[in-house]
Amino acid sequence: MLRRRLELKRIDFSLAKRIEGEIDPDFRLFWNSPDDFIEAGGSGLCLLRNGEIVACSWSSYTTDKNVEIAVATRENCRRNGFASLVCKHYISQLLSEGRAPWWSCHKSNSASIALANKLGFQVLQDYSWMFAPRK
């Protein structure tokens, strides 16, 4: 049961367009555009309160069997359990589809590590990653 005034919505094109501007400018690190996200089979959930995105969890990378999860919470809405709530529902959705959720973050991102642990993820390996500059 969701808390009062909160609504979970699957990320469609219109929500994908809103994520970058309203909640996470890093959305473009993973997807060139909302069109690319939708065309590549990107998925996710947004948690809205009175129409405002308070948190969202989406696929930063996806295959037919695996999904790398990204999560963001509106800055003034943090520490209310919204990231945990939206991630739990998204992970449940992925598992019901037979897809494996994956979680990666920087070693210094203690909030992400704590959330991943709370959601039941375990460290499998350490690795480095980088993004190529976009033209």
C-alpha cells in the first residue's frame, strides 16, 4: 500500500522527458534522449506526489535478461524512504518479468551503498567504469 497522495507510474515518454529536467540531470549519461530510452526498451517507475516526481528508478542499461538500476530522489524529498519505496516496486516488477536487477555505484556513494544493502543487494566485485564524451 502506497502512502497517501503518492502514485507510482511506469515511465513513459512524457515522464522520461521530465526526469532529466526535474530530478536527475545525469539521465543523459545513460540515454541520449527520452526517445532512445523508450526505443531501447528502457523501463522504470516514478513516484509522484500531487503530480510532482519525488523519486524514480529506471534502467540505466538493459538487456532482455538484466537491468542496471538507476535511482534519484528530488533533493527536498530525501530521507523520507521514497527511493527505497520506488526501487522495491521496480525490482519486484523486474523479477516478475524474469529479469535480473543489477546495482552499481561509486565506492564513495555511501547513500547508494546503504540503499542497495537495504534492498538486499550484495557486492559481487569492484570495477572501474567511465563514460565516453558525447559529440
